[in-house]
Amino acid sequence: MDNTTELLTGSMGISPVAVDIVNKAENEVSAQFEKLNDITAYNQYKVLKAMQKYRLSDTHFSWNTGYGYDDAGREITEKIFAEVFGAQSALVRTQIVNGTHALSLALSGVLRPGDEMIYCTGRPYDTLEEVIGIRGEGMGSLREFGIKYKQVELDPDGHIDQAALKEAINENTAMVCMQRATGYGWRPAVTINEIERTCAFVKSIDPKIICMADNCYGEFLAVKEPTQTGIDIMAGSLIKNPGGGLALSGGYVAGRKDLVEKVAYRLTCPGIGDECGLTFGQTRNMLQGLFMAPKVVNGALKGAVLCGKVFETLGYEVCPAPDEERSDIIQAVKLRTPEALVAFCRGVQKAAPVDSFVIPEPWDMPGYDDQVIMAAGAFVQGSSIELSADGPMRDPYNVYFQGGLTYEYSKFGVLMALDSMIKEGCIKL
């Protein structure tokens, strides 16, 4: 017995059968890990190059006060993000509270009354439904401001249906939106190549239509970002992939300069835009997090592959399959019973360095239609790039596993989830 196995099965109390299952699965996916390492190296050097290009200095980590005029740290942070994402401009702010807020800013900043937006990747993530106005009271929603919404479902194979999209586009269509990650859906994430094909297709119909991407959970999974493949504007959260687990809060919008300027006017107000906004001394965390992000994302991605392999071996349906191309860090597992979903999440919670003693319970989480159970013992509250697992309490009781600041941590999350399900009698071996 090696030292690690002795520690896991001894003082940490994990069942030997769980360790054996996970170690065997790890050996079977080792070739895929090598492919992921190459993407990581490319993105690491890309980030480093951007920081060197703009002559990042210790002086950029200093504080400013008040309005934040002439905040050199803020300005260089946004230049570096734009460079890394291959975008003309970027807005990177602590004032953006989460990914949903960043997406809401991008939509409400660019669209105008009478415009129509089309989501061509099916129903958007739950928290966007109230932003759009397809659920809830509609207070301040896009619908309340006269912005129309259409939805085009993915084809039976889980890909963007170009024929249906072409039929949906009309003279009022101002924007076509793509959600890269699966959200609480059961489908593979939309790949960079598919985003590129769809952008070219939309522009062939009408070059004035704006193509937008929800890039949450997708940063650094490929050597290109959506804004390098035809996307005009995209948005995401700093407490997901690009913050590398170090950003304390914030979000970003990146893309065409004219569109980012409109979003900046929505974030602050017309006439001020991106020229104000205090960073509260957070530029060090943001940029160090960005520097670490390619490696952190690599660890999370390997953990997702391992999770998929372990539960596929045990006979569960998983999405994506362990050998499929990935475009987000999320691994979905169809657990089939509420007891299994609760046991899985409680196992992940026990794996956390923070709040490992907390017992997750399903609850009425704001922005969601069903009760949700969520495991997340994070250094940064709600950070999805740190280890977490969650799922809506509805049939077929899918769990969505994501994150892990290191691969070893991600693997430990898989171990603890499996061990919890074994000990709760959800898995018979």
C-alpha cells in the first residue's frame, strides 16, 4: 500500500473499494490528460505574453480611491484580459457581482427596445430566465423594456440547428446568443469550432446581427476563446475559470470596442462608462488569478474527466462521456434518485478545506425554479472553479460536478462523493 492510499483509507476513513475504483479509472484516462496538458501550456504562455506586452508592474497593484479616475491597475487589467481573449476591448470589474450580472449587462447594454434576441442553444441557464423575462415578475427584465425573445432548440444530437436558426431570424433580429456551458441541461457543451461555424452562418444571413457568447465555465478549455472565432461580445465570471481561485469577486465583458463601451454605459451611466470604477486594490488578485487560471482549469478539467469515467464504469449515464471533447469544466451524472443526489453533494462538501463539517440540504435558491442542493466549501464564497457540486431536486436527479483548484483536490472530491454514496447505500458493490 502506497503512502497516499494509506492516508486516504486510514486516518481519512475512505473505503478501500472507492480508492480502488478511482485509481483504476485514473489509469484508464491518463492518455486524455496528456492532451489537456498541451492546451494548458499554450494558454499559460499566452497569458504570460500578454502581461509582458503591457509591462505589468508592481505599481499596478496599488490602491486608488473615490471615483477611480486614472486607475492604472484597472486599465492594465482590462488591456491584458482583452489581449488574452483576442478582443478589441474588455470590461473587468469588481462591481460585477456574478456571471449572471455580467451577461445581463451585456444583453441590456447592447439591445434596445424593439430588438429581438435569439438563444440558439435552447433554454438558457435558470438564473437568466428572469433577466430575459420568461419567468418571474419581470421587474426590470429585457421583456419589460420591449426586447423580444426567441429560443431555438438544439438538434437531437445536441448541436446548434442551423436550419431552425435560419428560419427564426428575421428583420428584427439584433442578436444571436450561444450558451457554451451545459447549465442544468443534459448535453455536451458547445465547442469552439461549433461557435465559429455558427457565427459564420449568422453573418452570412445578416452581417449586422451581433453574436454573443455566455463563456461561463469555458475559459482556457481550448487554445482559442469565442471572441477569436467570430463572437462579437461575451461575458463571464471571475469566480469561475479566469479568476484562478484568487479573484475575490467580479466579472468581465469582452469583445468589440463599440459594444463593450455600450455595456460600460450600462454598468455606470452614459457619459462616464469605463472611466470610473474603483478596483478596491483587487488588481493583484485578479491578475495573479488570471496567471494561475490555465493550470487551475486543467486540474478541474482532469477532475471532470475522472468523475465521468468513475461513474460511467459504475453504470451511470454521464455527460459528456469521458473521451468526448470538452468545452466547459462541468461533468453531469444522472444519479436517478434524490437520495443519491444528496449523498453525492454531501460527499463533495466533506472534501472541502472550508466548511467541510456543513451538511448540504436542498433549498429554495434565488433565481431557480426548483429546490437546489449545492456543495461548495470554498475560500471564495460561491467560487465555481473551486470544488463544487450541485443539482436541481427534480427527476432524473442529475448532479453537476465542477472545479477543483488542483487535480489532486478534484480527485479527492470524486473519492469523497463515491465514498458517501457507498456508505449511504446508494451504490451496491
